[in-house]
Amino acid sequence: MFSYKDRLKAVEFYIKSGYRLRYTLRCLGYPSSRVTLKQWHQEYIKNNQSLHTKYKTENRHHSKKYSKEQINSALKYYFSHGRNKAVTLKALGYPRNSETLRQWLSAYTQEGYSTHRTSSVKSKKRYNQQERTAAVKALLTRVGSAEKVAEQHKVKRATLYKWASQINVSFKSMKKKIPDMK
């Protein structure tokens, strides 16, 4: 699964970091468990600062548990349903965790699978002070709901109130007055 170079890099980083497992895993992003890194380290010491060069994937647990058809159907489902690991795991019921699915993606797809996550959020529009002030004025002088004003200005309702507080607008005038029943 991991190349000789990657495993060697992980073990050497583990040693340089003062044998801090979690730190090494967090910085490198692999291997998936502390046990694996400890095994690599033990092998490294046992083999006089060397690791085996061949890494047999057929001996891995996921290859024994799941057939090629199951792996292919899981990958097909993943790509056809928005590339969402949680949805794939829930719908198919296998593999047991998202790490196994990530390993399948790395091993079996031609495009590979990047462990770095990219944001799919669209770039946010920046509002200048005049636009913010206009939105707050619309909020203060509104006839309908604050939600409608927010939709008109293409922001969230909470953002309008945040802008109003930044401009130091009093919200007391915005509250509905309940008539006294005396």
C-alpha cells in the first residue's frame, strides 16, 4: 500500500519527532494507525535501519475480507454519489471505516486519491462598508421578515445582525412591541 520511500520517511520522521506517534500521524497523514507505525519502526530497528522493499497488498486485511467485485462496486458507488465516503459506507454497509475506503481509492483508481482535502465552497463575496450599511438600513426599515431582507442582499440573516452590531445599531427599536393589557 505504501511505498518503501513513504514508509522510510514515516519511520525517520517518527524518530526525529522524539517517538511521538500522534504527532507523526497528524503531520504526515499516514499510516492510518499507531500500530502500523510501531510495526514499521520495529522492523526498521530489527533490519539495521532498513525496511523490506516489497509491500504485499494481497496480505492486507481488506484484500482478504472483500472481493474485487465488492471493492469495485464500493468505488463506483462512491464516485457516482458525490464522492462522499460517509454516504458510501452507510449505503453499502462496508467497508467498516472510511480509512479502508481511502486505501481502496489510493490503490485501485487510476487517478489516485489525494489525502489533501480541497474545499468545494465557492469564494465568498466581499461586501464593502456602503453595501453593509445599506443592508442594515433595509433590516431596520423592513416591513417583512429579516430572512427576506437577507435573501435580497444574498447574505445570511445572522450576518445582517452581525453587521448591525458592528455599526452599533440598537436592536431595541427592532423588537416588536407587545401592547400592555391593563
